[in-house]
Amino acid sequence: MKNLLRLALFFSLCFAALFLSAAIVQYLHIKIDAVRFLPSRPENTLQELFTAIQWALPVAVYFSLLLGLSYSVRRRVPAILSIIILVALAGAFSVGIFQGSSGLARVSFQQKTPKKLGSPGLILSQADNVMVLLRDPAEVSGSRVVSLPGQPLIYQETPTGPDNTIITLPPVPFRASMDWSLQSLTIDFSLTGREFERRFSGGREAFLFYAVPLIFLLACLRFILNFSNWPLANLFLGALAFRGILALETFLNADDMQKFLASFLGDFVPAPYITPLAFCVLAILICLYTILNWLTMNIQRANDGD
């Protein structure tokens, strides 16, 4: 009983710390992106805060479950009890966060335009292309000088493209490019956050019907964190498995994949239930494997004892 309470406290603290940290980092990321683009875009603080929360929730769910499962293995908490308590806590926290923050996106808030960035003569670069703005950067159609590799300087009095469309300005290059693996992870978490929000907009029951199977599937991967006698190695293997589930979730929620699955299962399973059903089936298969592996080990130990 004491270990269960410690597990619940540990998971709650991890979830809160991860959620707050991820939300703050994402909010700052949104603010930086808003400044980088020219001309400046109107800001909506509440909408940006909701977007940050939307991205931070799946981050907190995935990483806190990984740490919670690792803690339960190290503390030798029974597998069934640890899975039950982690699924219940993760589901409750997820619903509570969306319930409390879903109104932020709908609240009317006075938009404000951030302070303009730069002045005439601002130099923008993208790859090997360089552009010098000769007027105020806030003027979309302001004159500019463009330098392309291997070509003479190009002066554009009115920077228009095909059909007289204005050629957009590249972002201000004061942020380092992100590594591809980290960028793909960020994109997958963003897609999961949007899926959470879409499900929650259909009601609390629709959100739980999606989130609980996903959380249960992640919790069923506990056996990986008990794979060897080295907790750090087990944690690394668990992180790889969780990354695979995140990629699988993104793959199943893709529009083309949803249409493909609906063409086969549409007569038997409604489209919104296809992905949760896939999570449940995979979780059941993992549970069966875990049970059979446990029975095999016990039988082997009994035979060795004889």
C-alpha cells in the first residue's frame, strides 16, 4: 500500500513538472516564431497559451508514464496495480487539464501587434539567398534587393510574383535549425495534441474513449522496463518503445490511413473508433504475451526446483 501511494505521488509530481515545463517552453517557442515573421502578426495571448497547453499535454502523458512505469518496476509494485493506478491518474489529469483550458481558445481577447522588428536595410537570409529590405519591414510590398548564388543583384521595386501575388519574406534567421529527429518528435506531439483537442471537442466521453486506450497501451509496455537488471538500459528501451507508439499513433490518425481503414472496417467499426480499437487490440496482445511469459518463467522455475 505504501509503495502504491509513493507511485501515485511520484507520477503526479512528474506529470505536473513535465507539463508545466513543456507548456512554458512551447509558449516561448510560439512567441519567438511570432517575432521572426515579417510583417508582424497579431498576438492573442490566450490562444497561444492554449496552443502551448495542447502541445504539452501529450508530452506530459508519454514521459510521465515512462518514468512512472520505471519507478513501479524499481519499487517492485505489482504490475496490475501499477497499470491501473497510472492509467487512472493519467486519464484524470488529461481530462482535468483540457476541461480547465478548453475555454481559453474561445475567450475573446484583444489582439495586439508586437513591436516591429528591424528597420530599412534589414538583411534576411535563407539557405544561400540573401535579401535586403530597402523600406520598413512592415511594408509587405516594399522594395528590396535580392542576391541569388551565381547571379547579379536583383532590384525589385514591387516584389510581385505570378498573378501579381506578393512574394513572402523569409523568417528572420536568429533561431538555429532543429535536428531532424527532434523536429519529427515535436511534430508528432503537435499532431497528438490536436487529436486530443479534436476528440475533447466532441465531448468528455469521446476524449476518454480515445485517451484511455492510448494510455492503457503505453502502460502495458511495463514489461520492457523489466527486461534486464540495468534500470537505465530498460528506461532507454522503454523510451524507444514509447517513440514507436507515438509514431504509430500519428500514422493511424493520418487522413489517408483513416480513409483506408474505414474502407475495410466502415461497415463494422465507426471511423472515430478505429484508432482506439487498434490501441486496445495491441494492448491486449501485449498483455497476453506478458501473461504467457510470466507463466513460462514460473513453470521453468518450478521445474528447476524439482
